[in-house]
Amino acid sequence: MTFRLTCPVCGKRDVYEFTFGGQERGPRPEQDGLSAEEHFRWTQFRLIPNEPQEEWWYHGQGCGVWFRTTRDPGTNREVR
Amino acid sequence: MSWLRPRRLWRPAPLERHYEFVIIGGGIHGLATAYYLARTHGIESVAVLESHYIGFGGSGRNTAIVRANQRTVENVRLYEEGLKLWPVLTDELDFNLMFFNCGTLNLGHSEAAMNGIRMLASTHNLVGVKSEVLDPQQCAEVIPGLDLSDRPAFPIHGGLYHPPGGIVRHDAVVWGLAKGASARGVHIHQGCEVQGIDTSDGRVTGVRTSLGSIGCDRLGIMAGGYGSAVAAMLGIELPIHPLTIQAMVTHPFKPFLHTAFSSGAYHVYANQTLKGEIATGAHMDPQVNYTNDATAYYLKHQAEALVELMPALRGVRFMRIWSGLADMTPDMAPIMEGELGYEGLYLDAGWGYFGFKSGPVAGKYMAQYMASGERPEILAPFRLGRFLENRYSGETAAVMKYGHWD
Amino acid sequence: MSRLRPGETCRVDFSRPLEFSFLGREMTGYAGDTVASALYGAGVRIFGRSLKYHRPRGLYSMEGESANTFMSIDGVPNECAETTELRAGMAIEPQNVRGDPGRDRFGFLDAFDRLMPAGFYYHLFHRPYALWPLFQSGLRRMAGTGVLDPGAEYRNGVRTERYLNADVAVIGGGPAGMAAALAAGESGLRVCLFERRGRLGGQMTWRVRDFEGEPLYRRAGALAARVRAAENVNVFTRSPVTGVWGENLVTGFAVGTEDDPFRECHWECRATTVVVAAGCMDRPLVFNHNDRPGVMQVGTAWRLARTYGVRPGKSVAFSVADDLGLEAAIDLDDMGVRIRFIADARESGQQGPEVFDALCDRAIPFFPGCAVSRAVGRKRVRGCVLRSLKGGRSRRFRCDLLVANAGMQPRIGILATAKARLAYCTHTHGYQPTELPPGVFVAGSMTGLRDPRSIEASGRVAGYGVAEWCGGRLKSVAGARAPAREAEALPGPGAGCGIIHAPAIGRGAKAFVDLDEDGTYKNVKESIARGLDVPELAKRFAGFGLGPGQYRVAGQNLAMIMADLRGDPVETAHPTTVRPPLGAPSLATLAGPGHDVHKRTPLHSELAGRGAVFRRAGAWQRARHFGDDPSCRDEIRNVRTNVGVLDSSPLGKFRIHGPDALNALQRVYMSDMSKARPGRCKYSAMCNDMGQLMDDGVVVAEGPGDYYFTTSSARAGDTVEWFRFHTRHDDWDYNLVNLTDVLGSLNIAGPNARRVLERLTRDNVSNQAFPYLACRRITVGDGVEARCLRLGFVGELSFELHAPASYVPYLWDLVMEAGADFGIRPFGLEAQNCLRAEKGHVIIGMESEQRVTLTDIGMGWMWDREDTVSKKVGAPALRACDRQPGRLNLVGLRVEEGAKAPRDGTLVVDGDKIVGYVCTTRSSDTLGWQYGLALVHREHAFPGRRIHLCHEEAPGQRVTSTAFVMSPHFYDPRGERLRS
Amino acid sequence: MTPQASGRPRAFRRSPCSFDSKPAETELRGGWTVVLRYEGEDGHPGPRLVDLSHRRRWDFQDSGVAALRPMGLAVPERFGEVGAHGPLVINRMNRTQVAIWHLGTGPLPDTPEETGFTETTDGHCLLAFVGDGVPEVLEHLTALDLFDPARAAPFLTQGPVLHVPCQVVTFAPDLVVMTLARGYGKTFAEAVLASGAIAGLRPGGERVFQRAFAEGKRFS
């Protein structure tokens, strides 16, 4: 089901214009004292319950802007 | 004359308060594990919980191609054993799984791709699995109608022909395993949605379901694309992204495509089913989701790719598109793990789009793992811990873009 | 011939005969005919054979609802005869049959159905297993219908694609759809109306019943004229909808007439709202032998007569369940077709008064509360058995056509693909939406309305509803409420008929629930007995709804029959999932014109003129080599000993400027980028979070907070995304400009490179003024200013000129002119690949892969280990894996001379263990021996180690060789040539 | 980075795309051979495809762009708005970025000294669609809503045309101008002409664009 995303610059566009950037998980951790395991967990491990999550998208075919939106992986719709 | 006497393939069973082994997921992996727990390990108290009906998920949505032409020896060994299981299971279950040993052909569309193919063929032959490097002409002998000219954007440079591969009737595997498991006392509960997992003192004690609570000693999460959602119930993070992958079929034709083929450059794979349809699968949608949404985009994408590879397919029509979930890991190899933070909790997940071909063999070894508590040697490469040590399996050479994994 | 003259409803032009052939026999149809109506008009009754039992099949529907009438037309298999318009000269062949479908050598299979219960093959053929392949190939040959020629290209006619944007997409051009389109259009909305048939009006186009003083078809015609004239309404006929996807993306395709510039056009319409007015179709009556040629839908018989002027039969029996069926029978009677009897599954008194009066005026035997229970006749209908639904009495009739249905059912396909929630309605006895997705509206007869005024009014209500939904765009909402009030005063949905199947079903006969897959009532029972007891499982087990007609024939009946057999109330029945595409589009149409839009460098024609052989590299078409030597020996030698020139234009080129430019560079590059200086190339690389090499290139400071940098060609398109992603939480102020296409680039390389450059410029390019890794602006030729970078990827003295792309062909001419005396010649990617490999320089993706980090491939020296403040992407991973055992490392190999040389992809083995593989290996004229770059386990990665190589050269031909591990910097290891 | 031609005028520069039609009138301008008119062009009401790749363009980026006046032009307030100022057009691309195109016949400015400017003339193929039937041609090429009546022309749309990311400015139903990465120029223009052919699309010279642009300003 082709859904659309709301680009803050271009408005609603077909999802295939965008690149998925994964869940929002805050800024990069500080590196002093960061263990290898902590780093690899932060990099790759995710909790993905079937409920809306905040995530990053890039409008690569359009204005070239990264933005955040909340989407429900159970319906593929943006949640406002 | 058993085929003339319609009898239930699997028996309805009462929901008991406690089972020794509970498997979440009534797909091929879950049913195979249950089957082997009962058959090989003689365990009498096994339940398979399925939220819809058995085979609802990826087991009934894949394009049914089976093969053992992986990139690394660890994977090749596992999948090769999987291939050899189809005839064995057909006999054991007394159910025709319709294994069509038609071989597979992976097309290479560049010099670099052919180098990769040479490496694959060399690896396979070294461990005794048949694979051949074919030149374009030989490819067209295997798949008549391939466009060998330089018209396509990615002309065909050759291919990897893998005779042991083929296709299997996917629903038959589900029903056959259900039949075999049920006959050996496994309880299959359909319409039983797991809503929570109970633990106590670091042990798994049971599951809460839409049909009531069930106690258990050992719990296997074998929920295919929904595995990460189930793990999330216990707050377990996994390096798995559930993504939809779409497939479609054309109208049926008399047989003209006698080998399954695939093309990485075009993101397609296709085979002609026993019913005569061309079943073809596409690339994945990039965003994590638990829907089974198909998109118009892939219908068009797939047509563009197929007619470029094989112009005769201009004359066919798509009649159905659907999608299923692929549980992708960063290295495109699965995770089979028994040390998941809770005693008695086992995970068989991350199969991506290899979950069908691996089902029975994964079930066989997961059953051994769960029954004995000892990780079988063949599963050693599929530890979860490899992701914490930056030791990818090498199943794919390409560096994955963060887009899917970040 | 059996043609009627039906008057104004007829769309066939009898003055324009069209010759065509069927099974090689010449036949005549007329302009306006479909293939099916022409065949039927020419007397063809058996159109093909069924899939499993090879039963004769005839014309059943007019809309392609089953595969009965799939034909091979002009060599294209599986074309739907019912919906394909006849063209002169068509060569038509039936399918799944040898020769005449009236005489089929597999017809005997029909008698063996007892041996073929649902899913029988799962229980057969596998013992002994050795025989299975034999059975399998037999089964395979029996399956399928059309015959595709894999050598054909099926390039018949122009395929186009069209993308529409609309406020409203109206699906269905019947009276409701037209009324909706008009109402929405009047409100100022952009409207697209899609109708799958050739003209607007839906079933009104063939209904002659007088309504409010004029026949229905004229009323529809008047409405159609208004729609055609409406300014905002874009009408698409011959345009079946294939699906409604997320957020109201409507897709379909348009079939061109002979006047259109296309044969088929794939279209997609992004609509804010959708009005679904798809109408109804017959619900098949499931009775014994209900698949015989001569059993057809009400609409089929009616349209044959009214639309195509074909006499559907000489003696016709009707077994229907609603007023429309009665109206059809009466109308055929008026046209002089003999109606044997009319049975109505409803009880007496449930008929509409007008139609009942009309019935009474005629001397047609009428049997309420009855239905046909069996068709008589083997190859075509010769009679039927009529039975009371209450049981008991039965009576036999002679007839040659049996028009049968269980009433009408809404066409739910479009609503289902739109993800509307549907439920069985016990009043209309069809599926009705209980919850519609945002912006989706429903109108017309599919809601159960039967009165023509109600149907039109429901369209108007939907049209204004849509206008209200679209809000701000409205010119006037005034009066939007009025149509709703008007509609409320009109008759609502009529009562449907809940008959599940005909009486006496299955007694010694097949009663088909699904025609395509030969799925019978008995098969439904067998599925349930196996435990596959819901429609979705029966579909997979016995094939219900899996054929080309998909859900259309089996859908509602399968669900109702299963509920009935399980003893559940009918309203609990859920039909199988309807999956798009609804009207099967051909791959040719979906693929469209198939343009190959890719990038070409500014020098494409120059390179082509010199015999370049091109390869696709990412978005670009690039020269792999020149002439006919793919090994490029001369190109390589010329660079090593003289001078060559490479078109390196696809190289990623960027400008980054702003106060935080350096911060951004520090984040993504592994080196300390604060050391980037003006006039100097700082080489570095980017990693991902796993420490895997993603990109490399040079950075040159241009001014305060202003840098120029290059990336690999493959990464150019992702660079902005990458920078912004990895700084997305930092709120840094920097700007990126992608100059990749702005600047073309030429790499002049070889010992004579400087001498060529000296002839191009008056600037000082001596080794003192312009040393290795310097970056200068120089003026070339008639004043073209270029950035010149002195780099050495290929291991020789080389100058890379970056100049605005439009000047690059001019620059090329200058370079070739200046180099002519030296014998300069272009080299391509393969020569570059060999040259750099001799030098031990890696190419990302060739000598790197997922399992290796920057340090693994010997590039760890560039990583600024001390820096923890920049949070360099990849640094924690490099730290974690720094001394990790068991990793793959990049090494150089010197291959020992032997019989057969290794090739790219050759394995490195230790006994029977694979310990690595060769990424790139070539026999080098420069070195005089074969070198290789390989990734091998650290345990084997030390200089001097002798290792074993093996690869599969040809089936069964394993080639082994040996090599010594050495530094990968084979050529000029001290870099003297670069600095010379 | 502007090369200065010295000596005799010469066609130094090459456009990223070329049309098969035969030029009827050309002009040498700043090193480019500009086709003013193609043979058989007169009397064709449109639609026509015009190559304007030789017209100069700039990228201007600054975190405070909203408050600045690059080249003396007011920066459109909202994303997607286009300002038309004599021969110059300024497109607001996002929070920090504008594109400036020199399309008209008026004075041609030099690249200003400010850091924020980068000349990008050679980075694009610049194409104009002119004349009757332009909307139908574009419907064959892109799913973008380039004629949304809710937007006031001229306006900017950034998105894919034939799968290539483009910057498209709609001036009027019969005048649309777009840029795309230069490398795609040749194959893109070929595909456009092939797909547009069924809607009557033909190559046109610069003059037909100039006329339309002069009229088109009424829409701004």
C-alpha cells in the first residue's frame, strides 16, 4: 500500500521519493568510555514493537532534507 | 487410496494449562521445530501457537524457491542439508511437498558480478555442492528467451547455475508438517495470539494469549517477520528489521520456464509454478513495518525488470500481488540463539527472505537445541553475539547502507 | 446469421464487417464487437476446455470474470475474448485444447473426478519417490492454459504511461459515477472518471425500460453528454482500474482504439478522494453442471442481444433472483427471443410491482420460489431441471440457453483493495462497507440501490460529499445538503436474495463454485473435511479464486457455502482477500516505454568515437576499455611508459562551506581534517558505524570554512545524505554543494603527463612549483580555468583537471592535440583498475566487503585515534576490532607460475578450509608476473607465507595454484614515480 | 570559476543535450552555440521542448538566507515559492537554500563574491516546456502535481521526473522550466521527446521560450 510522507519542505509525497533513516534514538553517544558492546548495540539493536515510532526520513528525490516523523509500522501511516 | 478419504490433516486439540515446550509461530519454522521435538526427541508436550491460521505469514507468501548457493561455507552446509530434507520429509510425512528439482540460475550483469559468481561456484564445489559458472549462451540454454543482446541496461554476462535447487509447494510444507506434528501429539492452536510472555527469576514461565494463559518450560520465538515484535514484549532488542517484500504471479501458462532464475542487478527472481504461473518476487520496501501491504510501485518495477531480462514476458499479465514480512539482519544471515537473557527462551529469527528454504533444517536443529539445551555445532555461526563483536557472517559482500540498519 | 437488430442500444456497426479467423476458419464480425460477441455471433458455442477436467466451456460472462473464454489472439496467449475489441484480421485460437474445443482428447478426465478430490496430488505420486519427477512433469504439462513462445517479443503496439493528479477519482462510469463526477466537477474540483467499458452509462446503456418518460439508455446518454462536456471532468473509457492503493492512489490502464496513438497506457492517479461506483455483477447460481456451454449470466445474454445484436439463444430458460433478471427476460421476450420459463428464487410477492405486472402481461411461465437444479446436455445445454427450493417437485424443460444467477452482488474488488472493511449485509445479501478509508466514498447500485433515481442521487450525494471533504478547494458547498435530503426521499437498497446454492446439489454431478480451477461444491466439502475450513485455506488447498478470474466467480459464494457447510450463520462468512491488480495488466503495459535514462559524461561522444566499450557504473555509462582488447595491455603500457588520459568525470565533487564545515568533515572522515590546507590534497576515507570502508577521496581547503572535496563515483549521489544524516542532531551550520555534474574531469597520467600539461598551460607545473598532492588553479587553452590536482591513483605522475563540464570536450581536444606527439591515448576503467591494483590501491567494494574494517585492509593509518570529541563515524568499531583475531586482512599475492592462473573470485584455501579469496588478480606486463590482492584470515596474512588457491574454471574443472603473500604495494612501493 | 574567452569567438562549450531537428537559426553566445529556431518550427502551437542549458544559474546557501538579498533579490518567504525579477528567477528550495536562474533577456550579473554563491550553470541540463499541451506532455513524464490550482504560479516543485530528481518551476500551463543533473541531460531529453511525441512534443529554439517567458511574467 503506497503511503505518503509529509516532507516539511515539499508537503505530502509518495514514500518512494524518500530514504528510510531508521528510528530516532537521540544523538551519537559520547565516545569516552563507550564500550564496544554499547556501541554495537546502539548501532544495530532495536526494539520494534508494533506501535508508532519516531523515525528519520530523507527526501532524496526532492529537496534533500532529513526530517523526523512518527509512523505506525502496523499501518504504514504517519501519526500526527 | 488414502487420498480418497478426506481426513483432517491435523487434529484440533484442547488448550492445556501447561506445555513443556511452547512455540510461538505456526509457520514452517515453528511447525518443523515442533515436529522434530516430537519425532526425534520424543517430547510429548508441545504446543504451537499461531495468531491467524497456520502458514498465514511468510510460509504462505514466499515464492517457494529452495537452493543452497550461499556465499559462505557455514551457510552452504546448512542449506544443503535443508535441500536434502525435502524428499525425506515427503516420505516421512506421507505428504507430497511437490519438490520440483528444476535448478536455479543467478544471472550476473557485470564483470564484478561474474567474479562473485566464480567465488560462489568455487565455494560450493569445494564443499561438494553442485554449481556451475555459465556464459551467456549457456544461460539462454537454461532459460530460453533471455535477452543476451546489449539492449538491456544491464546486459547478461553469465550466471551461476545451481542444479540442486528448485521449488517446493510452500503450503504443502506447512500442512505436511502440521500433519506430522499433530500425529505425534503436538497441539496446534490457531487463532491464538500471544499478548505477553511471563518470566520469573530469569526464567520463562509461560505466555499470555488471546485464548488464555499457558505455562511452559521452554519457549521458542519462531514468528518469522513478527519475531522482533514478540521479543519486544520482553524488551529484548534485536538487530532485526521486519520489512515487507512483495511477490506476484502472472496468468498460468503451459510450461516454458524450466528453471528458477534471479537477477541481483534487476532485483527480481522468478519461477514457473506447477500451476503454470510465473511467480516473481521483488526487492524489499525499506521501512520497518508489520503490514502485508503491496504497492503499485513494485508491480510496475517488476514488469520493467522482467521484460528487459526476457522480452517474451511482455505477453503475460499479472493477476495477483501480495506481500509478506522479511526479518532482515545486517549480514543477511539468521539468528538462532538460546542465550537470550532468560533461561528457557529460544529464538529462531532473522531469516530475511531465506526463511522458507531453511524451514525444516532450522526446525531440526532448533529442536535439538531446545531439547538438549546445547547449541548444535552447525548453529554456532548464527549466534546473536556476532553482532556485538563486529563479526558478520559474510553472507553478503555488499556493505549495507545505513538506510535499513543505521 | 443469428444477429438481431436491437436499435439504439446497439454498439455494433453492421455496415462495417470485420474478417477474422478462429481455428483457421474465416469468420465475420462487425466493428464494435468484442472477440467473444463476434465468435458467439458466428455460432461458436464451445470456447475452450476447463483446466482440470477438460470440460467444454462457453461464454459465461462479458467482463472476463472467468478464464473460460481466454484465447490466443494473434499469438498472444491468455487474451480475454470477452473484453478484447475485435480488430480486422485477428487470428484467434482456443486454449488448453488440441484442435477443436468441441472434440478434446482429454475430455475423458471429466469422468475421473472421483479420483481427484481437492488437493489429491498432495497424497499421491510420491511413492516411490523415484517416480515423482515423471508424474510431476505430467502434472506440469496438464496445468496452465495459454502457450507462450519464449522466443517471441510480443512488441505489439505503443505502450505509454500517464500520471494524473485529481481531487476526485470516480471509479465507474455508470449513472452514479457520472452524477458524482458532475457534482464534484461543478464544485470546482479536478475530477478523473474511469470506466472500463468503451462507453459511459453502465448497465443503463442496454436497458430500454421506460423510466420517467424516456428509456433508461437515453437517460444515461444524456448524462454522459453532460459529463463529456463538463470542464473539470477528465473522462477515461476502456480504462479498467487495477487497484486503489495507499492514500487513494488509483491505478489502471487504458486500452487504445485504432484511433489512439497508443495500444495500451498504464496510468496512475493520485487522488485526494475516491468515489467507488463499480456497480454489480451476477452472483453465480451454484447448481449441477452449471458450467455447461449455454449457461450464462443475465448480463451476458442481455448484452449479447442489446449491445451486440446477437441472438443469445432460440429457447431460453431463466433462473434468477432479482428484478433485474426478470426485466432482462421480459426484454428478450420483447425482442422476439423465446423465453421458456422464468424461475425466481424469491417467493411470490417479493418482485417489484412494475416488473411483475409486465410479467403478467406476457405468456411466460413464471415459477417463484424455484431455481434450476441441473443443466442437461453434455457439450451444450439442451435442457434443464427446475426444482422448488422447498424441496420435492422437479420438472424438466428443453432449452438451448440457461440464464442463471443468484441475484446481483456488488463488485467489491476495488473497495477491498482500498482496505475498506466489508461485512455481509443480510438485507441486500451482498458485502457492504462498514468502514471506509479516509476520502473513499461509495455510490450506485453496489450499495444495493435499484431505483434509477436513487442510483443517480447517490452519485450526487457522493460528489458533494467529496467536495465537502476537499474543503478549501470549493467554489460552492451551498446546496450540498440538498441532494442528501433528496436521496433520502427515494427508495433505499432493495432486498437481495440469500439463496446459497440450488437444491439437490452435487447428486451425481459437478456443481462449480469456481470455473477457472474447476473447483466444485464437493471440493469445498473435502477441504473442510481436511481441516482447511475457512475460505482462505480452501483457496490455497483447492485453488478457489486462484485462477485468472480471481475472486470474482468464487468469492461470495465460497464464503457463503463454507459458512453453510460449517453450520455458521452466513453473516460470519469472510470472503478471501481480494488482491490487486484487478483487471490483469500486461507486463508490456506496466513496463511502459522503458526509457533507459542514465548519466553520460561530457566526453561520451569523444570516447565513443575512439572505440570505447561502455559499461554501466552506478548511474553512469563509462568507458571500460577501448578497441577490442578487454585485457587493455596497450592502454596499461601506454600509461606506465608514456601518457594516457582517463575520463574521470563521474568522480564525486563537492563544496562544503559554513562555520561548521570542519566539524562536519571531522565527523565523517577518519583523519584529522583540521590538517586540510589550501593548495594541498588531504587524502582520507569515510566509514560506517561498523568501521567498514564506505568512501575515500581528497579534501582541499579553499578558504576559511570552505572546502572542496572528492568522493568515489559510486558514492557521489549519497554524500549529502550521509553528511546530513550523521550530523542530524548537531544543528551545525554548513552548506553542501554537489559539483559532481558541474565539473568534468580528466586524469592525465604517465611519465609524460607533465610534458603534455606544459603545452596546455602557461602556469608553472614543474615538480617544485606543483609537487605531488598539490592542488592548483591553472588556465588552460583559451582561458579555461581548471582546478588541477596532482594525485597518483594509478601509480604514475598524474594531473587531474577539474573544469566546468561544458568546457570539457574543448579541453579534451586540447589535451589530445598537446599529447599527439607523445602518442597519448585514452584509457578506460579496466586499465585504471589494473594500474591501481599493481600499485596496491583499493577500490571500495572490490577489496573491501562487509566483514572488513578500514584497518583490516591496511588503511588504518589514516584514522586519527586520538580524536574522541568529533565522534567520528566508525571510530568505536575500529577501536573494538583493532587487534581482534580471526579477521580478514588485505594482502598482496605473487602467484607462482603454473599451468592455470587464478582469477578474480578465486578462493584461498588451507586444506579443505576456505581462508579467504582473491579480489583482483592480473598477469602484469609491468611486473612480469601475476599479482593478486586478496582478503585472507589474519593467521595467513604475513609476508612470505605460501598459500593455496583454487577456483572452478568450468564444470568439474578445478584449477589450483599457489602464491606467496607480500605487501600489496607491488609497483613503485616507495612512490618515487608519483613524486617525480 | 568563469572562464574568459580570449581571441576569436569560438564555440567552446557544449550543452548536455542535443536534438535531432535541424537548426534554422543559431547564435554564438559566450562560447555556446544557441539554437534560436529549428526548421519547420513556425506554426506549431506547441508543445515544444527548449534546451536552455546555456542560461546561467547559481546556488546560494546560508543558514540565514531568509533575511538576505542574494543578488539583490528578495528571498521568497515560503518553501516552493518562486520570485521573478526581470530576467532573474529565484527559487526557495528549503530553509537554507535558493537557486537563481537567469532566464530573461535582461542584464547578466557576475557571480557575487559572497561565500554562499556557487555557480552551477554546468551542473544541470535546463529544459523548458512551452506551448499548448504542456500539461499532457508532463503527465507522461512525472507523477508530480505540477499544475495544482491551489498554488499561485510561478511555483517550484522538487521531485522526480522520469525517476530523475528535478527542480521544476511552473510559470503557466503553457510554460514549465526544469533543471536536472547534467549527466542525465542527453538520455533524459531523448526520453522526454519519445514520450512526449504522442502529445505532439517537438524541439523548439530559444526564441519561442523567450516569447513565452516575456508573456509568462504576467502570472507572477
